[in-house]
Amino acid sequence: MYLACYALWVGFVLVGAWLILQGRAAMFDLAVWLRWNPWAVDAIAQFAVVTLGLIWLVAILGTEYYLRQGVVKERLWRRAFRVFVIEAVLAGIFVGMQLLLV
């Protein structure tokens, strides 16, 4: 079960990295849609990468602990599904923002 736990974790980490890119693009599109000046748009994009990257770092550490405890408590699949749903909702928000703002 630990092998499955860490395989799931690696997958969630990779999806999280993709979410950072999508979040940055969504923030960039939002700043352009709001017609902010180019300096502000660039600052928003760079700030989004740093902020989302720090959130991602904390999230991958928390997710690893959460999944590992799921193995101990024999609830790995339920916990993995919860993490999947959270990432899917975030992906929907970021991609939806991009589609609405383009």
C-alpha cells in the first residue's frame, strides 16, 4: 500500500505543478481583462507564481502526510479521492476563469 501511496502522491505533485501554471495564466488573463497597466500585469503574474509555489510546497508536504496516514488507518483510497476532488475543483476554477476571460 505504501507503493500505491507514493505513486498517488507523485501524481498529485505533478498535477499541482500544472495547477501552478494554470493559476498563473488565470491571474494573468484576469489582470489583462481588468485592463491594468503592463507593469501591474507582469507583477501579478510573478506574484502568482511565487504565492502558488509556496502554497504548492506546503500542500505536497501535507498531502504526503495525509496519504501516508491513510495507509496506516486503511483509508488510502478514500483520502486519495478527496485530494483528487480538491485538485479537480481547482483545475476547474483556473481553466474556467481562462475560458471566461478570453
